[in-house]
Amino acid sequence: MRDVLVLGGSVSAGGGVGNDPSRAWHTMLGDDARLTVHHKSAIDPSYFLHCTGRFADHDHYDAALFDLGANMFDASCEESLVDLIARVRCLSNAPSVGVLNWPGFVRDNSTRAAAWRARATLIEVPHGPDLYSTDRVHPNALGHARIAERVRGYLSRLPRDRAYASDYDCQAVRPETCYPQATELPVAMSPLGWMLADDSPTPHLVHKYGWATTTPGANLTLAIPPGVACGSTVTLAYLMSNFTGPFRITCAPGCACTKIRTYHQSRVFPFPVVTGKEEWTGVCQDCDRRNVKLTHDTAFDLLRERDDAPCRVTVTALSARRVRLDGLYVQTPSDTYAKYARHSPPSTAAQRRFGERALQTKCVWR
């Protein structure tokens, strides 16, 4: 039995086959692979560089697979993928790393170049016209099957990576603070209507804690610690299930919160209202009937307007349907992202302001 970690984008999420992960290539690998799969649509490799330890849940994988070829959107993605492979190697101790090369909308050599630079195994997959879905970006059912064939071949021989000498020390690429457990969340005050719940069916073996509520209007406030710069990207993890209720995220005066500047933001990183069903929009008619229960996340940008005080972010339940919060991750944005938010023409005034000031260290503006 091979223990395999998979980090992927929209292809691993079932892109091309109804956005249904249960029909994606990684479900066709057979019983010889025990998989840990993390995927999110419309992201680039830098997404997984944000508190990477939350994706590698132990340190003895036999292989790590990266399925991000369709998500290499711009020139910065190659460097992010090289950094991500190095960081996952440190965290997972995987002796073999495979990089799938499924070209998406942007078809260049960045995936091949990243695999070569990182001394990883490039897994070339067929991608002829008959293997693409109607969107011309993602594989159709046959394309997913062909990807699975190539991955099964890779896993059957599991080549060890070439000697990889690097000064990479397993530290995060950018300054960050990670709260992967609900018991660690920086809850600022007594959260009336919320309770720390354990949803584990076997609590004597393992716990699955989360801050939960079924009370409409109940508030839970988190104190976001100051970072090394005035701006942060904040990621909030929550339970997505058939029964998840909507919630609103608000920031107290002294901290300005804005939507992430990215394509498909409303589906991928909804803010300020989260329903838990954004990624299903336009995908299926019976999404509420699916047996879905997993930790999902949303993200937003936060700009401190005071130097020392933590920012207070409040989550408010909007209905009697259950909301559960599982984790929190705070990271200093990259220079590339700050410039993009500041100069990209569709950016709002608030996004441009974030891009201009996010990397400054003096946070009081007149």
C-alpha cells in the first residue's frame, strides 16, 4: 500500500467531469494507493504555500503528487511550484515527487521547468483534442482516465528523486501565523451562542473540534495578531456539508477588509457572506442531496490601520443552519500579489488601497 499525498487545482476537483471530485483521475488509482487529496479550483500553486502543514497531515508519505498544470496562470507560478515542492518534501519526507503536466488555458513550459528545477519526476499525460472537455481547459472522462493510467504507472515503479541539494530550511516562504485546530483559535471574548464542539464519531480515538452554532445572529470574534507588515491575507476554514448555514464576516474599525483580488473570487473565496455552496453554483441541480462533509475555506485581505492592536474579525451566523469554524491562517502577501491588487484595472478602490499599503510597516495613515 502506497501512502500518497495529492495537491491539485481544478482538474483534481473534477474539472471537465461536472466539477465532481468523485469522478476525477485520483479516484481511479486502485486499492494500492492510500490517498490524502487536497484540491481547490481557480487557484495557483501559491495557495498551498499558505500554512502548508495543514495539507500534509503526517511525515511519512511514499509519494507526493502535484496536479497544478491547468493552474499555472502567470510567470510567478513556476517559482511558486518549485517552492511548494521543496516545502512539501520537508513536511512529508516523501522520497518521490511527481508533477502532472496537464496544460490548461495557458499552455507553456512552466510545469516542465518547475519539475526539472525541483528534481521531481515529470508525469507527461496525453492531452489531445479528444481528451479535453467542452471548456477546452479540463480533461473529459477519457482524459481523466488517461491521467490515472500514467499515475498508476508512476506509482508502480515509484522512482526516487535525484539527489536534491538545497538550502531550503523548511521555513514558510512568507511570514505567517497558523491556527490549524479550533482549540487554538484566537477567540477574543466569550462567544455567546457558540460552543467548542467535538464532531468525532470516535472521540476516544481522535477529536474533530470546531466552534459551532445554530443560533441566528450569534457572533464569534477572532483577534488577528499583527504581522510584520500592515496587510495580511486571512484564510478561515469551515465545515462544508449539506447542512452548512450562511455566515457573514465583518472587521472592526481600525482594520479594513476587502475581497481577494482573483478570478472567480465570488465562488472560490466568497466574502463577506459565505453560504458554503458557492462552488456548486451552476454545476448541479441536486447539490443539497450530495453527501458532502469536508473542511473548506474562504479568504480575504485585511489592512491594519493601527500599528500595535490586533484586528478583530467577527463571524455572524445568518440562519439556524449549523455553522462550524475549524481553523485560521494569516499570511503576509507577496510583492507580486500586492502589485496585482494595486494595478490590475478591475480592482476596486479598496483593493488598490490594500495593494498600495499592504507591505508597509507603519500602519497609521492620515
